[in-house]
Amino acid sequence: MSSSPHRPEPPYRQIVAEIRARIAAGDLRPGDRMPSIRQIAQRWGVAVATATRVMATLRDEGLVEPKVGSGTVVSARAVPKRPGGPGVPPRPRQPRAAGRALTRTRVLRTAIAIADVEGLDAVSMRRLAAEFGVGPMSLYRHVANKDELVAHMVDEAFGELRLPVPGPEGWRAKLELISREQWQLCRRHLWLPGAVPFTRPLLVPNLTAHTEWTLRALDGLGLPMETRIREALTLHGLVLTVALSMADEAEAEQETGVTLDRWRQAQRKRTDELLAGGRFPLLAAVPADAVSDLDGLFEYGLARHLDGFTALVADGRGLSA
């Protein structure tokens, strides 16, 4: 049986390997200024998200560090190889925030910052311990395990939203408000929709408060609680479903280094061949950006869903479970 073809490393790892080799060879020396994220993106022809991951990986390996007034520079710990011999091993990593107490809030905010740049898979107890310059056991006083950490990250993220009480006039305006607030939250934290389970809800205060706010928005309509909770879950699911597509696209850009525009350009010939024969005349008439406009897709889905719910309320179909 022939072995499967070797899968090439993601572009960000290839770029990291190239920069690491330059540091090891002494071409880049301690204190030398690193190119910016935008410069990396331009020089290697990759997406900004990919360049961001390159810089984060170099930082995690202790090869680069921020320096006030100079941006990111090659770390003093990144000692190049000596001619004819191995490189001098780097000094142990020093605590990044000496003198500041390690609290659950700091742990969660640091975990969120990592997930925002590198995705949820990059968050681990070991990685967080390295960020604070402590042993992993120090974190277990604040979170018991990765699952609990993610649950509290979700709660911390939803706590960023301050929902007004009672909110705008009318149930529809209220549902539009909370849906758009959650949509913007998912845009800020692309890892968030993948961290919120649907059938086994996270029992955390801030996320629960969103559900309670939605239920309260439906007061006075004469709807049974079963209908109200189904509406709250359906609305939440609409936001998360479209947001997952947004997160998947960001991950694809990061892993491949190819932006959506560049991917579409690369697929243009195949698309034209598929649609030129006249077999799919309606698809051929669709504007090019209609599918990729996720903001527009979200707004369309929200409006049509609420149109339907308005009809349900108006004819009394929602008055029985």
C-alpha cells in the first residue's frame, strides 16, 4: 500500500522556519528590529492573519520580544549558533508580569487575547503559564481544566456587552438589538461561536443573562414559555451559524495564507467554465459578492426570521406550544 502524500506545512510555519534559520545563522542578531506584521504579509504574500500568527509563534519560542520605542526585536535570548558548534541555549524565560498578582480575570483576559489572534486551539494551561512566567500548577487555583477555562472565557466575552434595561421600545427592536450586539461580539472574538454549545448550554452568568434578556423582551405577547425559549434559542443559533462561517474563513486565511479575494480570483476560471454553459443560468446571474458578504447575509437572515415571527405573533399561532 502506498503511503499518502506528505502534507506541506502551513505557510505560517514555513515563514517561521525561515526567520528562525536567519536568527540561528546570525543574519538577524539580538536587538535587530523585526519586520512589522504588515511587512511580513507583503514580503511573503500572505494574509495579515497569517503574518500575525508568524509573529505570535516567534514570540512563543522566545525568539522575538517587544521593546518600547523599537517595536518587536530579536530577543537577547535568541543566541545564534557558533561556527562549528551548537548554539548557546537560551536563558530560562523570565516572568512577564512580575509583581502583579495572578488573578482569574487576568488569566481569562490573557487566554482571550491568545484566542483572538491564534484561535482557541492555541489556548492551553501550559501556554498560559508561559505567558505569566509561572508553573502550570499555579493556574489551577483559578481554573480547574481547559473545559472550565473555555467556559469562563465565553462568560468573560459576553460580559463585555451591557444590555440596556428595559431596552428600546417594542419586542422586535429589542431582538434586533441583542442579535446585532452578539454578532459584533463574534466579529471581535472569532473563536467564540465555536465555543458556545447549543444543546448543552454553558451555565455561566453573563451568557445566561442574554437568554433571560431575550425572554423578557417577549413579555406581553401572550406567548407560552416554550415558544419564548424556542425563539431565544433560534435567534441565538442564527447569529452563531453565520458567525461560524466568518470564523472558518478567518481560519482558512490563517492556515493557507490566501485571502478570500485571492481564492476567488484563483477559482475564477473554474467558476466561469462551470457557469458558462447555460446549465445554471440563475446562479450565473448572482452578484459576485452576494455570498461572501456575511454582514449582509446576517442582516438578511435576521430580518426574514423576525418577519416570520411577527406573522406568528399576529395570527396567534404562537399562543399554543
